Amino acid sequence: MKVIDFHTHAFADNIAERAIKIIEEESNSKAFLDGSLKGLLKSMENAGIDISVILPISTKPTQVETINRWMSEIRSDAIIPFGTIYSTAENSVKQPAILKNMNLRGVKFHADYQNFKPDEENMFYIYEELIKNEMIIFYHSGKDVGIKTPPLGTPKIFSKILEKFPEMKIVLAHTGGFRLWDDVEYYLVGSQAYFDISYTIGHLKIEQFLRILKNHGIDKILFGTDSPWRDQKKEIENIMNLPITKEEKEAIFFKNAENLLNL
């Protein structure tokens, strides 16, 4: 069966070791890979994954150009890179057009690491440009294991954004909101948002997980692992073991991603 991992991370060789070490210390967790592109490709081969979407995060404006240039350079048949935008940078509203010209398919935002509120007015101008340029918006949603403060990106906030921008192509990580799954069911289930299911199994009871998938619609569920923070092969096994049909598994593993990415 074809597999597209819609949620992975990798870093340039000169910073991968340091980046992984910092995140391991902040999150009190251990990475399964070394954080390099080579390590991700090897993991994909071992797990039988055809394509990985790599999601970068800039934590300050000066990182944006370097990250986006590297992401554009690593694009291949097996790697679909997204770009990054830092919302308070002077040229943030111009970035969606720049990213489209670089053939990057979308943008990853993480409000907690980038220190902004997803529903602030400045973001609305960026959303409008992303929509105009047919870019996918990918958001970390819910709590983050490496951050102690309350999350800035919550299901309630995203429901308001979706209401304001019904044409938005948005993916919300971790089944709509990590460790806020009751709110996911209340505010987001049934919306137009896609959910990736990365870093969920093992934290969410299977009964509620299956209920969210069913009620939200299997056609809006994307396979994701959050590699290197989860083992790609093991995450495939977790989905294969779910009591859902072969057709539903195919939709989650690759068909929904192909539709969203226009592959």
C-alpha cells in the first residue's frame, strides 16, 4: 500500500545534531532519528513510505530565508517540503507569493514557538495571501510536550478562523489538537479542516480516536508520524491494526493526501 507521511521534520546537516539535542532537552523525549534528511530517507525506506512532507519552523525572522532556501533545494519525488513564515517579520505578507515561486506547497505555523496568536489581525492578511496563492496552511494544534504554558493554538481558536476563512486549506496536527481532544470534538469535528493523526495513538484512548475519525470524516484524515519523534514503521503498524476497512486505511495513508496536494 502506498504511504504518504504528512508530518515529518528534518534539518540541514550542519544544525541537525544541535537542533535534536535542544528539542530532546526541552521536551524530555528521545528522537528516533538523527534529524538529518539522510536519516529520514533511510527511515522511509525501512518503513515503506513513498513520500514525506517536511514541515519547518522558524523561531525568529532571520531564519526564514535560509530555511526556505534549503527546503526548496531538498524537494524530490520522495520529499515534499513546506515553507516557513514568521508573522511579525516586515515582509511576512509577501512571503506566500515568494514560497509559491519556490514551488513550496504550504506553510507550517507553530504559534507557541513563533510567539503569535493564530487569530490576531496581522495573521488574517497572511491567510488571505496564502489562500490567494493556493497554499496549504499547516498548524500545530493543542498542547506541546516541550512547552509548559497554555497553548496559543486551540480547537476553539481554529474554529473561529475556519468560520472566517471557509476556503482555507488547513491541516491541524495531532488529530486536531494534542491533549485537547474533547475540544476537538466540540469545536472542530465536521469542519472543513484536515486532521493529521501524528503523535496521537498512545496518548488518546482508541475509542475516542476512532469516534473522531468517523464523525469528522475519513476523507479529511491524513497519516503523519511527527518523525523523528515517532518511529515511522511503528506508526504504520498502529494504523494497520485499527478496526477500520482497507478502503479507509488507503484513504488515510495516501488518497486524502494526494487529493490535498493535487498529486
